[in-house]
Amino acid sequence: MTAGAERNVLAFVDSDYADTPYDKWAADTGVRPHLLVSAARFPQYRHIPGAVSVAGYHRGGDAERAALDLAARVPPAAVLARMEGDLLRAARLRELLAVPGQDFAGALAFRDKVRMKTLVRRSGLEVPEFAPIRVAFDLFHFIREHDYPVVVKPAFGSGSTGTQVLRGPADLARLLAAGLPEHAQVERFVEGPMYVVDGLVVAGTPVAAFASRYLNDCLSFREGTYLGSAQLTRDHPLTDRLIDYARRVLAALPTPECTTFHLEVFHTPDDRLVLCEIGSRTGGALTAPAIRAASGFDLDRQWFSAQVAPEQPAGTATHGVAPGHGAGWVVFYPERATLAALPADPPPFVVEERLRGTVGTAYRGGQKSGVYVAGYVLTGADDDEVERRAQELARWYAAGVRWTGHHDREDHAPLD
């Protein structure tokens, strides 16, 4: 970009600065970032001249009003949103401002799990049997037709919030007593481990893709266990198959010209790949740092560059992790208690540490799969070694973390 050709970029921000250091990414690009930051995250961004704290970020329309006011003063060349909850608002703003990028209908196809699965099934790929739940009769009918177990989740949810596995009438009764999630959907439970493909699309083409598998599952935050992930190296027997599957899912959806993506897919005992869901955004927890540790590919930075300077070529295309260079991540969730101490000096295979919990604060247990007390990026030769090290890390963490005043009340602080 030539000197004097500075362009303004508007970004909705509800992520840690370590994940989205927009000022560092924008340096020497001719781009000036204007950040609308949730109040909880703003202390991490206050050093950036274009950062504004938004008190009612998640509701009340404060972020939308601030975005319109800002756009009137400094018309943006791009509108960015990295977090799932910001995708629809960013898409609508692009339409209102005639800014290129993912439109509302395209964002909705990735956000609305019913719409998503409908489009993917039409392409010939397998999805679980599913149905929207508008009233309780819809759920009763689906269970009568398909039997237990089933999964009920918000169609627009993220981080497994509100997701319930119903294994029998007692689970159904508890769900109905608590109330159905808004815009809920139900689907058949799929047996088998869950694999993930994360990547980057530039100019409509996937230029990077990385396969991994979960350690434990995305409901671990409710069960008091850790959630983790291990990258698959290129020589793993499922890597090429999973990446090809991701390409086919992206082709079935209105995938934007430039986006990161996060695909979750079941591998069944009889060797089928069955869609769980896909998001047009970066995977949560420590997905991007683990990919960077394994491959050197900075997924989010490449996404930023492709969005704000599309005339510049993307970095070298890469698919999968080289053999012998695995990595992964592990996150630990809060208990219903007061955090008294976090462990220090993690094992040498840990290459990055994120401590989000505050000692002395009372928490009310796990609330969401991406909201954790402590997170770690670890390395290993392959996914099996990463898993063994994750288990070792879990033992180290359990020996060093301390909780006091365990309780069953709901009147304590959530993690940001």
C-alpha cells in the first residue's frame, strides 16, 4: 500500500489481546484499526488509540450504535469480527455500509445450525437426523421417531452453551423444567470421537487447513474435566480425508471470499464422517496458538492481512502439520468455589500459558467450553504424544490448583 493511502478498519472485539493484537498486525500496512471492545476486554486494548470500550457490548444495541457513529466519522474499508457472537452484526453492518465481505445471509448459513445442516445435507454429505424445535411437541415427536439419545442445542449457540444430551425420560423432564433454549434444534446423538478442521479461505479458496482431534469433549466444562485438542500430522491416516471433507462442506455453503473456519465432524465406529457443525470464524480456546506452535502459520494474522489488504498475496499455503511437529492445547475450567491458587512452572513441553482466573474470586463452575481458568499450549511429536502430555499436564495442574469454599449457589462471578 502506498504512503498516504491509510485505510480505516472497524472491528468488533471480544477476544483477548493475545489473540487479536490488531495494532501489531496493522503496523506498516497502511491500515488504522478502530476497535469497539467489550468492557471486560478493554483493559487489554486501552493502549491502542483507536480502541473504544463498549459497556453494553452483548446486548442493548450499544455496540451497534457505536459502530454506526464511528462509521459516519471514519468510513471503514473493512469490518472485522473474529468471535461467533459478532458475525451477524458485522455482516449486517457491511451491508448497510456497502463494505465487501461476508453478508448477512452468508453469515446466517454458518450461524443457524438448522440452515447449515439443511444446506450440507443437500450437497450429499451426511448430517445427523435433525429438526428445529418451535414448541415442545416437536421434541416429543422427534424422540418418538428416533428414540434416545438425542442432543438439544440452541440453533445459534456457541461454545456448547445450552447443549444437552438427553439419554432418557429423566433428562427430558429436567430439560423441560428448566425451559427449552431459544431457537432450539434437536438431532440424533452420533457415536464416535470428534475431529476438527481449522483453516483459512482467501479469494474463495482454502489456502490453509489443519486437522486435529478433541481430548475429552466439548461438554467437559460441565463435568469438571479438562478439554483439549491435539493436531494431526500429515502422515496421520485421517488428515487428508478430513481436510477434503472440510473443502466439500465449505463448497456446500455460501462461504465468503475470505474467512477462517472451524469444522467439527464425528468419525463413527463404522468409519463414516458425519457433520457436527462449522463456523466461519477461528476455533475457540487456544486453537490458533496451537496451530502456530505446530506449524508456524499464524491463522488469525493471515486472516487479518487478507481482509484489510486483499491486493497483497497471502502467506505460503499449508495443509496439515509436518510429521514430528505436533502441538495441542488444554484448558481447565472453574469449580463452584473460590480460586485460592493456580499452579506455577508448567512442564517444559508447555510453550504458552494463559491464566484467566483471578485468585480470591468465587466462581460458579464451568459456563462455556471456551471460558476457562487456565489454558496451555503444549508440543509433542504427534497427537498420541500430545495426548499423553495433556494427561501429565492435568495431573500437574490438579496437584497445584487450590479451591476453597465450595458451594452450589449461582450468585458468583462468571469468567470473562
